[in-house]
Amino acid sequence: MLKSISLVILSFSLLATAHAVANPLALFVEQCLLYQPDLTALDSDNTLTANQKATEFELQTLALNNINDRVQYYRPFATDTLSKQGLLWCQLHLADELYELLNAKTTKQLIDSLQTTPYQPLAEQLIHLQQSQWELTAKSKLHSAQAAVTQALAERQLTMQFNDEQCKITAPSGSNTQQEQPNIDIRIAKYLLVQPNEECRKQAWFAYQTRAKSKIQSAISFIHELNQQQAQAQGYQNAAQLMLAPYDLSPAMLNMFLDTQTKQLTVAPWNMAQALSHTQKASAIKPISAHDYLLVLLSKLTEFGIIAQSIPPIGLNIIHQHKRVKLKFK
């Protein structure tokens, strides 16, 4: 966050003081904005072993993970503008603290000291996090563009207007559909469900999908440009390669998987609601053990080089690129 965090804390404190006693969310946000990880213990004692360094690092950063989890917990309770703004400030503050933490000299020294120890996976995870961090100015630009897109798509107070009289659906006598349901998402869903004319459904669906195109086109292009720059700076050709690299996947492999999931879709999206309304109710789902369910799921991944082997009575071996993981079920 480029804005001074002390100013943010002061602003939120002044706004939240009146109801902080009765509002734990306000207290949480204030605590979040005051959080700063402290790694001085790693600097001050040069006699610490690799085990002690890893433990101390986990101890000092545990609060970061806990606060981040609490943000997700409080999100459904943030119903007013101040609470939503407070959670947003908290998230931005945590992101900035993580950036500072990963780029600190102490963290880099910790990574080097763990490379040839049993705690090398922790060092590799920290390196991955370092590589995924954005420079603060670029990150600020990205968040601003994303917020513009979210705000444009969040607009729900829209009206449905038709140039073709045949596409209009007459509301029942004595009802006012516009007043009853102001949410465009629900109105368009109902329209696609009851409109018998496929061409009208198609026009309505395309109008809905492109409702904010003029507002977000430049922001979407800017987000794409920023992601491409971030990927190329790390030696990748595009953002897709960068996002899939931690999972040993490529864009071609992802496209292959998506093709297997979508090749049976023969219903146009504007016809989906009516097609679903005419489908028969599915039969009761028979219970299946976690062991058998995982075998079914993993069998779909064989074309990606992931092999699952059953280990009686309740175990699985998962093999990928000569790496083996054993799972046991209780």
C-alpha cells in the first residue's frame, strides 16, 4: 500500500471508535493494521541451528497466516461500507508486510542457510513466494485496475430494453417485475428460462455478457499487460506459463484437460436454463469410500503423467515424474 499505514490506522480508528466496543470486526481491523512481523531474533543470535531458525521463522510469521484466515472469517459479516473498507485495508497491509518480509536481508540469509538442510522445502517455498511478489508500484496499478473491473461488473441496477417487440415478455397483470427484482442477474436468468424464442434469448445473453465492455476493456487490457510484463521479467513467455509453472503444468496441458471437460457440451449458453429445466431429476447418489473416489478422480490424470496405485486395504501411491506420495485412509 503506497499510502502511509499510520494515516490509514488513524483514519479507521476515528471512524470505528464509536462502535468498536460492540463491533469485534472493527477491533480486528485495527489490530491487523498494527501488525508487523519481527525477525530480530534471527539476526541477534548467530548460534541458532537450522531447526531453530526454521522454528523461529514459523513462530514469528504464524500471526500473518492467522490474521489472513480471520479476514476470510469476517468477510461475510462486513455488511457496511466502513467494515468492507477496513478489511480491504487489512488485506493490503498484510500484502505489503509479506512483501517486506520476503525481501528482508534476514529472510534471504535464512533461505541460504536452509538450502542444504532437511528444511530445504521451506527455503524453496520462500523462494517461490519471492518470485511471485510484485513491485509495490506495479501491484498498486494492478489492484486499481482490478477494482475498476470489479466495480463495473458489480452494477446490478440495470434495465432490459428490447428493439424487437417479439422479444418482450408481458408481465402478469398487477405485477411490476422491475420493482420486484432490481438485480439484473436474477432478471436475466428468469428471462432465459421463460423466453420461447431462441434468437431473443441469444440477444439477451450477449447483451448481458457485454454489459460492461466499454467500461472495463481498457482495464482488462492493462491487467493483461501487467501480467505479461511480470511473467517475462521472470523468464516466461506469458502469464499462463508463470501461473502454471509451480504445478509442473503448461498451457498446452491445461487446454488438453479443459477439452476433455467441454467436448460434450452441445447446448448453447443461452439455452442452458431451459435445457436444465427439462432434464430428469438425478437418481440418488450411492455412497462411495474416499479411497475409491480418489481412484476415480486420479484415473482422469493419467494422460498428464500422474499414476495412482491402490495399496490394499486403504492406501494409495501417487506417482508423478518419478516422485512418489503415499496416502493412507483411516
